[in-house]
Amino acid sequence: MAPEAISSMFFPYKTIYDEAWDEEWAQDWKKITDIFDKIEQLEELFNSLYVSVLRELSQQKLILDLKKYAYSLSKVIIDKYKRYD
């Protein structure tokens, strides 16, 4: 039997808590995607600048660090809302 069928057998209807949980998750995930969009905008701005090689490397490192941080935030959000069915 599929896990969805088993879980619906025990609790066949959706509650207000599920809806609130879904809305909260959607808001948090929207923030994460906004952060990734801002990083891409910053990267485009950096690419439009004519700077020395050392500055360019510093900018690339900054972008990489920001992407790693945003990725770690997304993992936190995923873990926060992970359901164990």
C-alpha cells in the first residue's frame, strides 16, 4: 500500500494546522528564492564593473560565499518543514 494511502487512512482530512503550515512554508521559501535572486543581481552588477583581477577574484569569492550561505538557509527551511510520514 502506498504511503499516501496509509497516512490518509489514519488522518483522512486536512486541518487548519496543515494550511497554516503550508502558508508559512511558502512564505519562508519565497524569502529564500528572493535571496537567490538578489545574489544573481549582485553578480550581474559585479560583472558589469571593470576592476583589477584581484578585485574580481574577491567579488567572485563573495558571490560564492553568499550562494553557499543561501543554500545552507534553504537546507534549514527544508529540515524545518520536513514531515516524517
